[in-house]
Amino acid sequence: MSLLPLDTTVPRALPTPTPAPASPSPSLSPSRSRFSAAARLTRWALSLLPLLLIGAWAVLDWHAVRDGAARLASADPWWLLAAALFTCLGWVAAACVRQGAIPDRLPPGLLLASQVAAGTANHVLPASIGAHAVTLRFLQGRGIPLARATASLALYSLVKPIAKTLVLLVFMAAFPELLHLGELVPDERTMLLVAGAVALGFGSAALLVTAVRPLRRPALDCVRTALTDVRVLHTRPARILALWGGSAATPLLQGSVIATVGFSLGLPLSWAQVILALLLASTAVGAVPAPGGIGPVDAALVFTMVAFGAPVGIAAATVIGYRVLTVWVPLLPGALVLSILVHRKVL
């Protein structure tokens, strides 16, 4: 054992390290603040864009709006109220079809709001591009992968014409006396043009996927996901009812809007005649890429109703009133809903 005295001195405290100067918070950096300001400005611009498009469209098509409003001002208000109810039910049917086309459960309120907004976008861009873009953004915002969301849009686009064709066949079988109209049957040249256009569309899509290598993997993933989802969806009765029932109800609701508007103006046709006229007109020229089908479908619808025995003036007024009630009246509320959903980052 050592005889040296123990060191009884108290050790000095270690020096406290001097804190380094705080670096500026990333949220306060000039570059990050400029990016946030640009993001907010972009979001506000996207929120206001639908309203600006509506204003521009109203200026360009003011005569049609004024004439349609004048026609509706002298119509029976109770029939117009029924037409407005059928218009709102059309949004519900669209939401049912969207839900039926995807296995994931979507929030009903936001889904219905997205379809109201999609209806507005559908009247701005042709071939339902606007409605599909809004719905795709909504599905991705709900955390659904891109392949599954795209597959649901493809299934939606495929089921609707099939269901409409089935409804048309049912009406043709139920009302054979309405089909003795040789002028409504397209000739061979028209049928060849339609078949050629369909073949050209599918051939162009196949050639594009084959030639452009970066598109192969996304296309194959989409097809694989679509086939899997179709199998899964058709094992669920609720999804089958929503998908096929909503698709079949859509043309019936649209035809009911036209019929009730026509009844308010004194259209001398029955409900079945108006529905059949819409089915024939939309089947004949529905593939023309016009925004919301406005233009070609309208002309074909007037022609078909005249062939059924309606006066030209009342048939034209019915179509104008139908477009005012289903396009112009919901356009401002739909644009506001679209702006709100964009501003709240739902889309």
C-alpha cells in the first residue's frame, strides 16, 4: 500500500461547451420561403382557373346562354324542378360508378364532390379528359397507386358504353313500334367509317406502346392491375351493383332530364321516345371528341326527336334548355367546388 497522501482536492468542473451559433431555420431561408410563396400562388391560380374559364366561355357563347335562359323562363317550373333533381342524381350515379370501378373504399362525401367538380372539367376538355384528370388526381390524393387509379378509369370508360348498349337493346326489345325509322339507321359508308376510326384508335395505341419502350412497363402494370381488380370487383355484390347499376342508370337519368325539360316546353313525345332518341343519338355520334358531347350529340338528338314526330322548334328548344340546365346552371357551383378541392389539396 502506498504511503503517499491521498489527493483530497475537489476536481474542477469541466468547461461548458460554448453553443454554436444557431443556423437559420430552413423554413426561414430565402429560397425555401420563395418556394412556399410560389406554391401558394400556384394553388390560388389553379383555384381561380375554372372560374376564369367559365367567364371566357360565357363571353364566347353568350347568345346560346341567353336564348336558353329565355326559353326556360317561360317553361313549367315543376317540370324544371324535376329536371334539376335528375341532374343531381346524375352526379350520384357517376360517384357510384367510380366507387364500383375500384376495390378501395372511398369517402362518399368527397367522392360526390369530386364528381361535381369533374362534371365542370368535363365540359371544358374533350373526350372526358377533364373528368378523368380530376378523378385521377382525387384517387391519388387518397393514396391509391397510379396503376390502380388508371385501371379504374379504364374500367369506368369500358363499362359505361357496354351498359348503355344493353339499355338500348332493352328499349329496342320493349318498344319495337318505335324502330320503324329507316332514316335513323346509318348506311354502310358510315358504319365503315366508324369501324375504321375504332380500329385506327386501337392500332395507334398498340403501336405507341410497342414502339416507345418507356411506356411498356407502365402499360403492362396497368393491364395486370386492371385484370386483377376486375376479378376482385366482380366477387363483391356491392361493387357489381354500383358499377353496372350506376352505368345503366346514367343514360336513363340523362334522358329523364331531356324529357322533363321537353315536357316543360310542350314536347309531344313520350318518356320512352326521348330516352330512345338520346340512346340512338349518343351511340351514333358519341365517339366524336367534343367537350361533354356538346355539338354533335345535340344535332343528332334534335334530328332524332324530329324523326320521332317532334316539331323542330320545340326539339331545338328542348336541347338548348337541357344544356343550360345541365351545363350552365351547375357550372358555377361545380367550379367553386373544384376550386375548394384544389385549395384544400384534395385534388
